[in-house]
Amino acid sequence: MATDYEAVIGLEVHVELKTKSKIFCSCPTTFGGESNTHVCPGCLGLPGVLPVLNRKVVEYAIKAGLALNCEIAEFTKFDRKNYHYPDLPKNYQLSQFDLPICQQGYLEIEINDNQKKIGINRIHMEEDAGKLVHQGDNIARAEYSLVDCNRSSVPLLEIVSEPDMRSAEEARVYLEKLKAILEYLDISDCKMEEGSLRCDANVSIRPRGQRTLGTKTEIKNMNSFRSLQRAVEYEIERQIDAKEAGEPIVQETRGWDEVTGVTLSMRSKEEADDYRYFPEPDLPPLRIDRAWVEELQQQQPELPAARKERFIQDYGLPNYDAEILTNSRALADFYEASCSLYPNPKVVSNWVMGELLHLLNAENLEITQSRVTPERLAEMLQLIDKGTISGKLAKTVLEEMFKTGQPPQAIVQAKGLVQITDESALTIVVDQVLEANPKVVEDYRKGKGKALGFLVGQVMKQTRGQASPEVVNRLLKTRL
Amino acid sequence: MIISHEQVETMAFLNQIELSAEEKEQYTAQLNVILKYARILEQLDTSQVAPMIHVLPLYNVWREDEVGVGLDREQALQNAPESEEGYFKVPRIL
């Protein structure tokens, strides 16, 4: 019998903090400026300069730690991580080694209505590296590379989970939840496509029931939730196949290739990792005042879990709706704004979670980029209530609103989408349909209830969806 | 010998420095002299001294989150051996 394997996954997440200035110098952190224009002797690593810590970074790290149920260190310090790479002008990265600012927390995820706690091993502060542009198809074929130091010394938090995840889906859900919490805290833009949220996965497998861990690989280069899930799924399969074929699993870094859908070996781990950490002599250590931590705790905003609970209590939403709506701060804000204008929470939830999210996902847009505003959505829902448009027509109207940003009334008028409730007009169509389908009429009269649906459908088709379904039903029944 | 040939080789590799056989010999000898001198400190009785992370009694030296003026691009690139279109140019990496 084939061995039953279990996957063991831990994630290392790097998140850029949205401070105004960098972590150790006062250059701006703005994304996307002209190359090497947000730089100074400090972040260029020129000799003789001294780093001075940005207090806001420490504040944000504590906020993240509190939201992730961590212990906040009373004493913490920075260390040098020594390595050579062209995007790191100083040849060392200022990071934290043995005394990180936050330790031993957890985050709760939910999969298929089951709650699971994922441990947070640590959160530490560090500086980002610069950005490389390779001249050629990729790094391996590049003749040379170009360096932009704008990102050098942008503040980062590295959030390291315990190896508590057991499937690629759990890993994705964990990252989604972590992103939601960071968004609610308003400490990062969390844009995976711009690199302000980056994720590496440590993956290993072991026969189910075994307690010791298997050899792990580190997977890099995943820049969406979907690619994280795909990459981890692939890697688990690859390791199982290797094990079954009697091949060794090598401890190494592997890169995810989005196009081919495979992970490829980048470098072997043993020789490369010797960072010779030592305490940073240019930065005095930190004593974190308990009163400050307490003050920050008091200021914490409502977090996803609390907001979800409130959505269930106050709006009477099912668990599923509340989970999805609160998993993005912007989406939850949109929902609440809509509800204040159209106070039927379940109807609003159905439209937001159904049609609107569907349209957004199809275009790969965020809710913040939606041309449909809460005001417009509420106006559209009122048109349904007034009987101006049917629910079916409303879908067409919403699509048009989404495309053009026009108000629903204007779309209804311009496209002639007004619902037909005029009985005499509809009677003519109903009669035509009955005449054209004698067989179906007979079926109905013999007791086949389903035949009615077909006839309603035919009338809707003739009227391009504009007939009022209620009126058509009534007319058909009286005639049959 | 406090530091071996192999350790010097490893150090050179990690720091991306190529050393000739003579240089390896020379630096191993010199580093051993330096480390031996530093070892004099180990004779001190530190059993009653708490481990020290920083030599000065300073804590929480930080600044507020304010943007200042840095270098313009020409200044930033002026010492670069090579630059191109506003970037530092570096030799192929792999």
C-alpha cells in the first residue's frame, strides 16, 4: 500500500511598512519613483554614515505583534546580517537575530467552518534591499544588471509562522488572513504585485503519524495568493514523487515559475547560509516601555475577527458572508457604506458577494478600483424595489455600471431596459408563445409543472428579458 | 593556531575575495597574531559581569518619521564605476 504523506508548511512573510521615511534615514519610501532619486549616503551604504532608527517602525511592529497575539519584547536590538549581493550596497542587512521585537503569537484561520490556530514564531524589523533590473531574459542570461537603490532601507517586518500548516489551501488562507490584519492595522499597502507583501514557503513532507520533520525546501517567487497555493501544491507532489521513487529530497531554495507551473532549484542551502550575525554597533538597543505597549493596545482598530462577529450580530449575516466580506478592509467598508444607504443587509451582501465580486475578479480588480460606488449600488437596488427593473435586468444594469460608471437610472433609460409590466402589451407576446408551443401547453395541462417555466422563458426571450416575471406568470396561468 | 587555513578560505569565499596560496599563508599567520593578542581579554574574570550588547549606556535613540532631503541622482551615481540610464551598473551576477 502506498504511504500516506502529510505536508508541513511554514511561511516567511515580508511586508513593507507604509511609513513616510525609510527605517534608518529620512529618504521617502514612495513606490515607483525615478531610479536612484530616493537615496542618500545612508541607504547607499557610503562609508562613515550612521543609521538612526525611525520610531514609527517600532510602533508598527508592536501593533502587528499585538494583533497577532505576540509577546512584545522588553529588550530588543538590531544585528548585522552579512552577505554579498549587488542589491545590498553595505554588504550587510540591518535585521534582528536573537532578540526580535515580537515572539510567540498566533493567528486564527478558518477553512470549511473549522477554526485553526497557526503559530507565529517571531516578527522582526529589518531594512529592504535595492532592486535589480537584469539586462537579458533573466538573471542567468543577463550580460549585466542595473541597481536602483530607492527601495534600499525601506522598512520591512518579517513575520515567520510556525510550521503549522498542512495543505496549500491552509497556506493561502493564512496569507490572506495575515494580509487582512495588516490592512486593518493600516501599516502596509500589502500589494503583492508591487512587492510590498512577499511570501516564501518552507515545505516538507513526512509519512502521516511521524513526528520528526522531513527535509524542507524553501520556495520563492510567488507573487499572488493563487501562485502561493499552486506552488505549494506542486512542491508537495514533487517531494512525494521523489520519495516514492527513492530519490533524496535536497535542502535547497527553489523558485516558482508561474508560466510552466513548476518549482526549479535555485541554489543549495548548506554552503550559502553563513550570515555571521553580530549586534549592530551603530544602533543602541531598545527598551520597550510597557506603558507605550498598553497605549498602542488601546488604540488598536477593530480587526477582521471582531468585525466579522459584528457583521453576524448586527447585520444577521451568515458566517460565510461575514468571513468573505471582512477579509478585505476595503470590501467591508464598501459593504457597510452600501448598507447605510440601503438597509437590507442580506440583499446587499448577495449583490456584493455575487455579481460585484464576480465582475471584479474577472477583471482582476480590487474593490477600491470599482466604478460601482455604494451610492450607485443602493440606487440600483431601489430601482428593483420600485419595480422599474427586474432582478434579472439589474444584473445587466450592474455590468454596465461596472463598465461605464454611469448611474443606474441613466443606463436604464439609455438602453431601454425598463421592465414591461403593461398587461395588454405582454398579453400579445404570451398569446404568440402559447400558439407557437402547443405541445408544451398540452404537457402543462397534463400536469407537467415544469412546462410553465419553459413558457415563461420564451416570453422573457421575446421581450429581451424586460417582461416582469410576475405579470408573465400570472397571465400564463390565467390562460392555461 | 586559533584560525585555520580552511577558515581563512571560507572567509575569503564568503566575502568574495580571491586569495593566492601565498596570501592565504600570510593572512592566516597575521590573523592568528591578532586573535592571539585579543585572547588576552579572556584572562579577565567576567563571571560577575552581565553579557553586553552595546558599549554605551544608551537606549531608544530614534527619530520621528519625517522625510528629509537626500542626494540627487547625479550625486548618487557620481562615484559609481559604471552607470546606465540612472542606474548603477554591475557585472553579471550568475
